[in-house]
Amino acid sequence: MKTRKSWRDKLADSKDLPKTLLIPAPREVDEMMARVPPGKVATINEIRAALARKHNTTMTCPLTTGIFAWIAAHAAEEAAAAGRTDITPYWRTLKVDGQLNAKYPGGVAAQKKRLVAEGHAIVKKGQKSFVADYGKVLCDFTTLSGRRTRAGA
């Protein structure tokens, strides 16, 4: 019969959790999103991994990274409404598994339109939309320069 762990034992069990967790700055998330070139996409997880490597941490907080990606998307649209054309191409940043993000400006329809214009095929799986074969067009942040790409609004 298995004995129960005491509360002190449970408290002491680290569960191999990350030793260091990065809480990125909103600008850092925006800068990573801005590096994704036309014809490529990134998932929020690739951005998190790239930021963790940059800061030599175990992982990057998924919650804050997602919130800051949402802020970057809306800031880009705000800049576009003000006449700027060099906005962050937020539509190239996908959710996990290549899913389009309904919380971006204009929802899935607007993101789909921009991605299709850049040559990506979109597939529906149930109620969700995904970039077809997104794994084949993932941005490799380890080989990119630190420069922004132009969105061309």
C-alpha cells in the first residue's frame, strides 16, 4: 500500500519546475514578432523559446507572452490607422499548433486574409482555422538577424 506524502513533503517537491522563468517585456515580444519575414510564420511557443534562449533562462512565461503578443497586434493596427506602413506583422504569429488567433484585430478572418495574401493556405478543423503545414514555414529565430521585417501594411 502506498503511503501518502505529508504536506511538508509535497511542499519540498520541486517537480522539476523551471529554475528560471522569464517574464518578457512587451517590447521584446513585439521585436520577436517583427522579425518574422514574409512567407514565414511563428507560433507563440517559438517566440517564447527564442526569448528564453536570448536571456539564458529555462522558459518564458506563456501567459504574459500571449498578452504582450495581443498588445503588439493592437499597437500595430493602431499605428497602421495613423498611416504607418512599417508595422509589426503580427498576423504571422500563430497560436500553438499553427492556429489563427481570434483575439487579433479583425479576428480570424482578417488574419486569414493577410496570411493568404502572403501565400499561406488556411484549413479549418472544426471551428478553428490553421495554417496548413505551418511546420514547414516556421521562422528559425536562430538564423535571423535582429532586424525588423517590413509588413507593408
